[in-house]
Amino acid sequence: MNWKNVKNYQDIKYEKMEGIAKITINRPEVRNAFRPLTVSEMIEALEDSRLDAEIGVVILTGAGEKAFCSGGDQKIRGEAGYKDEKGMNHLNVLEFQKKMRNLPKPVIAMVAGYAIGGGHILHMLADITVAADNAIFGQTGPKVGSFDGGFGASYMARIIGQKKAREMWFLCEQYNAKAAEKMGLVNKVVPLKDLEKETVFWAKKILEHSPLALRCLKSALNADCDGQTGLQELAGNATLLYYMTKEAQEGRDAFKEKRKPDFSKFPRQP
Ligand code: 1HA
């Protein structure tokens, strides 16, 4: 495929092709575990995707075939988070989670191998997950002294139900791709060799559709779970659409022209 490198990073690859951006966690030697630098690079790339009007879908993946992501890098875990080069502790993946969720464009997780711990949460937060037949899913928190009680708990329960979410967190078992598909954790399982082709096919299908409809649908689906933050996002789209109307522009123009606004020409819809 004809991916074009956007910028060189240390821990990720960031590429684009025909309206699709691809962020690849590039630490295969640790099963694509993330450290604070990995996450801050992903945040920067995601922000670039948001601002690029040519980009309609983002694919999040991991380098190699062994892992999508194995969560936080336990080797640099400090006393209050994950240590950066200066020794400061971070849980900045929580920031990235919010940014994935708020991105007004669909995110597809392309999963080969392990999606474990904080890596499992990342695939869960993607709008769509396409998994290879070698994918393995699971949480390890209670085993390694961690937990994600945010989206990691409540959103998981929305997806797979309370019983299965409790099972997944309390037992820390691993689930193969077929089992994950049965739980509704993944949208499609494909042979490993077809993973990228199939994921790009899904992305291209999405790209054929109305960007504003997709944007509003994502925020509407988020709003159902995200409380006032979700409503703010959904309502932000209502404001965006309203700003695009002649009616809203009349208010703006009247202010600038120092006259009384005339809204009489705008119909009150039934
Ligand atoms: O819960 C949170 C958070 C909650 C709230 C807010 C922020 C959070 C941020 C993060 C997290 C977490 O992610 S906690 C969960 C952390 N992750 C794990 O517990 C998974 C640990 N890894 C494994 O269970 C396994 O490595 C594996 C199932 C993913 C793969 O097994 P496999 O194929 O048998 O490979 P393995 O030999 O275990 O690993 C290959 C190399 O990768 C090893 O390197 P080596 O020691 O031989 O030099 C291994 O240590 C390394 N590696 C794998 N995963 C990690 C890792 N190194 C650091 N951190 C890892 N997560």
C-alpha cells in the first residue's frame, strides 16, 4: 500500500494515504507497550489528523504481528505512573483515550496479536475494531497492580455487558478473536494476511459517506454514555451546523453592521 510518512517519531509511525491516517505504535520489542513519550507522540499525531480536512478516518495499530499493544510499559512504571525521561510520572494515556473518543472522525483499531491491559482499552475505545485471527484480548490490571475504572470499566460494560466485564477484569483471562467477536468486542475477524487490506476496505467504505453525518453520529453515540461531556460534544455539532445557516449568520451580520437583527424571514419549522 502507498502509505506516505508524515513525520518521523521515536515510538510511533505516522502515515497517510487517500484520506486515511495511520498511527502505528512502534515498540515491537516490548509488544508495543506504551511509555509517556509514545502517548505524547500519539496525541500529536491524532491532533494532526483532526486538523487535516483531507483525513476522514484514523487507523490505530501496532507494529508487527505479535501485538497491537500490551498496555503501559511496566519496566518504566514509577511510584505514581509511568516515568518520562525526566523521571516525572504520567498517566497520559487517559488524555489520549479522551482524544480518540472526541475525534470527530471514526477511529478503527487494526489488531494483530495481543491487545492487553491499557492496550485492550485503546482498541475498545476505537469506533470499530478489525481483528486478525491471531488476536488475543484481555485485561491484566488486578494481576500487575493496576486498573482502569474510567472508560476501561464503564464503557467495557456497555459493550460486553456487566457480567462479562466483571469476568474480564476479575479473572484476567485471555480471549481469542472468535470469542471476542462473539462478545461484541470486535466488528470483524479476518485472516492475518488480509488484516490491513480489510481494514483499509472498511475505512474506504466510511470515506464514501457524509462527513457531517458521521461526525454527528459519533457524538450522538458518545453522548449516550458520556454524560455532560457527551452532551457538550453533541451540542457543539448542533452549534457548528447552526453557524452554517443564514439564520445564525443574520445575527452575526446584524451585530457587525450595528443594526437590529431581522429573523422574521426564517421559518419556524414544525
Ligand atoms: O492499567 C493501566 C492504566 C490504568 C489507568 C490509567 C493509566 C493506565 C496505563 C496503563 C495501564 C496498563 O496497561 S496496566 C497493564 C500493563 N500490561 C500488562 O500487564 C501486559 C504485560 N505483558 C504480557 O502480559 C505479555 O508480555 C503479553 C501477553 C502481552 C505477551 O506475551 P508473550 O508473547 O509471551 O511475550 P513476552 O515474552 O511476555 O514479552 C516479550 C517482551 O516484551 C518481554 O521482554 P523481555 O523481558 O524478554 O526483555 C516483555 O517483558 C516485554 N513486554 C511485554 N509487555 C510489556 C513488556 N514490557 C513492558 N511492559 C509491558 N506491558
